[in-house]
Amino acid sequence: MKYQQYGRIRAPFTLASSIALAYSISFSSISGAQEIELPRIDIVGREEDSRKKIPGTVDVINQKQLEILQPLSLQDALKTVPGVNVRGDEGGLGAIPNIGIRGLNPSRSQKVLLLEDGAPIAPSLFISNASYYSPPANRMSGIEVLKGASGLKYGPSNIGGVINYLSKTPEDGFKLTGKAGDYGYQLMEIEAGGKSESNGALAGLNIIKSDSQGYQNNGYQMYDILIKGGVEVTQDQWIGLKYTHYDNNVNTSYVGLRPNQYASGMTANPAPNDNFLAQRNAVDLNHSWEINSDAKLNSLIYWSQLQRDYWRQSVLSRNANETIYKACSANAECYFGRNRQFNMLGLDTRLSVHYDALGIKNESELGLRLHTETQSNQMVASKTFARSGRLSSHEENKANSIALYAQNSFYITDDFAVIPGVRVESYRQTRSNIFTGKSGNAQNIETVPQLGATWQLSPPVQIYSSIYKGFSPAQVATAIDEKGVDQQLAPERSTNMELGLRGKADAFKYDGAIFSMDFSNQIVNQSLAAGVTKANGGKSLHQGVELALGYELGGGWSLNANGTYIPVAKFVGTSSLGRDGNRIPYTPDLISNVGINYEKNGFNTLVTLNYVSPQYADSANTLAPNSIGTLGELPSFTTINWTANYTVNKAWKVFAAINNVLDKRYIASRSPDGIFPGAPMNFQAGMSYQFN
């Protein structure tokens, strides 16, 4: 049986440019309308006092901060958020995100819920939630990070927290942005948009083409297209529509450097024939209805399709000097594609109501989410590097879920609120082996309660606290074995607590929290790539503190610093997860970030210092490196970045960045198979021009 690779859409950039130019011209005659906000689901909110209503830690990176940071990827921006740990990049400048929060393993971002404009962007939530996609940083206007009980509103796999990327709203006119840097890095971006005064319409597009040779000769070619618009249906109703297309081909692999290759400073790609190809299409349809001054209904219909083809050459052996691969021949299959297609469709609707009852003010939110997803999972064996061959395995998997959510804020006084809530998630998973005809189902209902409180001690100072039950479903390949037998696995559960203080005094602002996550059951999700076959639950405990500080020094100078200290991130009891008392892999006990910023007369410059303490690469907490580089401690490292931005005039901006200024060489990861060095010193410079 032969398998042919699906057709990839590689829209020529010249064609995209022509479309954008025509789009801009067509809207030039209707620009100049009043400000219009497209409907979307925010996890923090756009109102000034939104943060005060949340009984948990909140971090928001706005568009100005993103411009100051000049991040190559969204993960680079997230490194400035307390509590967030980003594991080393596998290639493609953040194309495959590895994000952990508060001591949870960052592998494939499986312990954090990733959203874009409120819609999930992981390939699936209940089949296999490993992340294979991260949208480009250039088309984002902000990032919301939410930790605490309020994250339960948005779905499963949010034990650590929820991250919501906010896409740009189209602006009037036509904007060009260009960047270039070493290692062959280049990026071109086109933005075009316009508004109509007659019917409240707003529309625009964003096109990005980026490529690089890569720091380890693991280059990529990426295209990203966003089309976004909306219209005012009536005086109190708005509809918004967004379409995104993403295409990325990354010359990356599970295989990293071996110890002697790393020690010699090798810059060649250790797996030159391996490629990670991802294509994603998505549509979001938003509706917002202000029923009256006290009630509002937001609804989101989301659809996405992600094709992930991962072609890797078979490894024969490993030693300290190199990785030896199986040679291709007429009689030997040497090249294998782990090719998966995911489809996701859902409806998320939520009603918020302000009312008076029991002699006090109340604010309620009721939510309903209907969700369905499918996965086609194939293994293709080839005797050449042609990316086609014999279909050696084939599964068709699916999952459906219904979730109900309710939360009520009781304002006992104007300054003190108690916020109970509950989420009930019912889901059914099905695994079907097309070759053997074996299939099976697993079904669970999970009730997730929360209780939070906020206390405004004074107008600028607030205490917040919450306790809630974290929940993450076992993925299909873990919940149901290959013969279709339900493994009767309980979902991953934890009891999470948080107590924090936030406020400001003159030029000083602060936000600090202590937290605890007590897992009664963790699950080792089976990885079809790594071959893990058992999923015995185990206990773990995570306890720590995070603190963010900001101070306006005067004269255009400001200081921002944050740190996360997690002295406890350990296994409790001995299980397949790890030995009692051992530390969770890839969980540094201290992460800190310090930034000094200067801004005056349109000029801005920022120097940031990021420190990450030592980490273990495995649950056995192996200290000494092994001969092939997969085990051993990851030493601490400190990197320094510098950025500069200058607004020449209203339309013209120039900018530059140097990352890892001191060219620090460090081990960012030993997973999945070998040493992945951190990015060496690299620079980028560019400009943008706005045509109106």
C-alpha cells in the first residue's frame, strides 16, 4: 500500500503581495472610521479593572512591550513572564513550543492550555495535546497569561495555566515590515486594512514570509497568512471572522548532538535528512451581543485542521562521537514518516450577567462548550528520502466532549468578593486500528470545582487567593491500548492553591504569589514517537513563589524584574514516574529575568538578563552525563539580550536586536535524543513603514 504526501499550499509571496496591495487600495476609500473592536474571547479582558476581578496571577504583554522585546518567537516573549519555563528550541525559531508553568515539565507544552483569541491551538485536546504549532510573534498584539482558578473556564490541560495569544486587529492603510539577520534570517510582513463608516465594517490581512539557515544548519521556511474582519450587525451586536493559514518546513529532528560533537562546537546538523513539516488552516467566527447594560453574550465557533508530517531517518547506533543512521537501499527501509492529521470543531458560548441579589452586587458567568476532534495517525516506511512509501500502521481516532461552566462573583462589599465556580466536562474517546480492525472507547465525566477571593485593601493594593482542582485527560493512546481495551485511567488531577498580593505605590509596582500544586495522579502519556507503553499514575508536589517588580527610575529609565523560586517539585512515592523525593525533570528551582529600559524622544533601548538554574534531564536525577548525551545535569546559564527601537516619524520605525550578547554556549535540552545547544549570539535589524 502506497502513501503519497498531501498537497502543500505554498502561496508565492509575490502573489500574496499583490493581493495585499489590492486589498489596501480597495479599503483606502472607506478608511477614517471610528475605532471598532472585533469580538473575541479574552481570558483577562480589555477593561481597566479586569485584572482586579481575577483571583489568580495575571500577566499581560501588550503590543508596545512586544515591539520593545523584538522576540524571534512567542516563547522568547514568554521568558519574561514569572512562573514560565521555556525549554530549548528544537528548530524553526519556536515552531515547536516547549512551555512549562510552575515546575511542570515543558515537553511539548502538554501541561498548559494554549489559545489564540480564545480558541485552542493545540492540535487536539483529548486525543493528543502535544503542541506542534506556534503562530509567528509578528502578527500578535499581545499575550495573556493566567494562573489560578479562573483558568478553569477555558478547558482541560490547564493545570499550570492558560496562555492566550491575541492577534492584531487590522489597521487603516498598508504597512510593510522587513527584518534580516545572521544565519540567513529574513522576514517580510505585509499588513493591510480599512474601515467603513457606513456599516461599521472592519477588515484586513497580515502576510508573513520568514526563513533562516538555522543556528545548527536546521533551517526553516515559513509562510503565515491571516485574514480578519468584522461588522456591526445591529447597534448591540457584532460578528467577527478570522482565517489563518500556516505552512512551515523545518529541517529538525529528535536527534541532537553527541557529547564530543557538542564539546567541539559542531554547527552542522546532526540529522540532515530529518524534516518536520506542518500545515495549519483555521477559522474562528465570533459573535458578541450586548443584551442590555447588565448582560452580554459571547459566542465562538472554531475550526482547525493541522497536518504534521515528521520524517526521520532510522538510527542504528549512538556513541559519544556521532549518531549512525541506517542506510537506504532497495532492500532496506530507512526513512519513516510519523504523519498525523488533526481536525477540530467547537462551539464556545458564555453569558455574563450583572445583578443584585441577597442585598449585594453579583456577577455571573455561564458557559457551554461543544467540542469534537479527529486524528488520522499513519506511519509510512520508505527506502529512499522521497517522503512516500509503504503504509506500515494506520489509526483513526476521535473524541467528543460537552463542558458546562458556571461562576458567580459575590461582592460582599465593594472591596471584597468571593468567587465560587464549577466546570463539568464529559468526554468520550475512541481509538481504531485500521490494519487490525481493533477499536475501543473510553468515557469520563469530570467535575472541577474552584473557590477564589479578592480583597481590595486600598485602591492600588489587592490580595487574591484561590483553591481549585486541576484536571487533564489521559490522551487516547494512553487511555485505550492498541487492542482497543479501555485502561480505566482516571484523568490527571491536582489540588492547586494560590495566595498573592498585587499593587503599586507611586513609581513602584509589584505582584507576588505563593502557590502549591498537589497531584494525586499524574499520567505518563504514551508517546507514539518515543514508544512509552505504560501509564501508571503517581503523585507529585510543586510548591514555590513568584514575584514581579517594576520601578520608574525617572529620566526615561525604568527597571523590571521577576523571579520564580520552586524549592519543591518532587515525586511523592515511587512509581513509574520517578523515585520518591526526586525532582521533576526540566524544572529549575530558580528562573529570573531583569530588564533595564530607556525611552526618550521616540528612542527606546532594553537590556535583559535571563538566568536559569540547573535542571535534571530525567526522573532519576542523573548528575553525570552519559556517553550519548541524553542524560546528565543541565548546568545553569545566564543570557543577555539587547534591543533598540527608534520611531523616526509617525510612519517609519527602525529596530535592532542582539540575542545572547556574550555568546554563552549552554545546553538547553537533552531531550528527546541528545544535546540541543541554546542559540548562540545572533542579531537582527529591520524597519517598518506605514502607508496611509
